[in-house]
Amino acid sequence: VELTITNTLGQEVRKLSARTQSAGRQVALWQGEDERGQRVSAGIYFVQLRAGERVLQQKITVLR
């Protein structure tokens, strides 16, 4: 399972998970920070979940 946050240019902002996980409900928390711990700018981002062949993507908005 891989869970990433990307910006509107498709650049990876943060990777929240990249490991094998058991089946069932999982929780991931993103505090609006990039890989260096810096706060991201307000705007539109995409959360992408990859699990095997499946890819799910959701658009989110960060407000400051």
C-alpha cells in the first residue's frame, strides 16, 4: 500500500505510507507538511492510494 500527497503539478509533496498492511480499516493523518516538515501552501492537493493494481485519488483543499 502506498499513500502519497501530490500538488497540482503532480509533484510528490509527502509520502504517508509505503508498506504492506493488513486488510481492514486503516487511518493516516497528514498535518499539511511536506517531507522536510515545512507547512505547505494553501491550495489544492491530491491524495493518492495505491494498493496492488488499484489506484484511488481524492482532491483536497488546504486552507490557511
